[in-house]
Amino acid sequence: MSETTHDGPVAVTAPVSPDEGLSAAELAAKYGLSVSGARPPLGAYVRQLWGRRHFILAFSQAKLTAQYSRAKLGQLWQVATPLLNAAVYFFIFGLLLGAKRGIPSDVYVPFLVTGVFVFTFTQSSVLAG
């Protein structure tokens, strides 16, 4: 048996890539790529939203069902909680502390309920974020 040794460097030629010399923008255009996380124009965004409306509705319903599945009153708590909070605030601020002095009840109660609903929504949004 004979052994062959190479004392010098072996020349290996790499195949030339068809993408050699193209810029990043040209490569992206060639392969149909777009910027990740780029915001589409408003019209395209609304069309995408409309196309995904069934998923959005099903996801939100499933999330609410899962969130209130163990509660005795179920999803009724979603409305009952702010209303009960408004009743407590009306009792404390409106009756005990007299904060509604000079404000008629037909204006004070909707003002209080709206404030409690907005506060509850903002609080849950911030906590979920």
C-alpha cells in the first residue's frame, strides 16, 4: 500500500452563489420578503382585521368563558361587578359623605356609573398589558 501526503494547500473552489453581489433590499425583493413588524397602511390593516373577524370573535368569547367559568354567576360578573362598585360608591360618597350636594340624582348616578365602568376598563387593560 502506498500513502499519499499533500504538503501544500489544496485548492477548493466554492460554487458561486446566484445571490452573490445583491444588496439586502434586492435579496428581499427577489424572495418576496418584507420587514418584520412593519405596520401596513390603514386600508390594508382594516382589510386584514375584517378577514380575521371570525377568529377575533371566537378568541374573545373563549377568553371570557374561560375567565368566568368557575364563577357562580358566570359572565354576569363582568357587568355586575362595576354596577355593584357604583352602588357602593353611591352609598359612600353620595349618601354618607354627601358629595353629591347640589347635583340632581338623575345626573349624579349616570356620572358615577360611567366613571366606575371607565375606571374598571382602564384598570383591567393596564393590568392585562
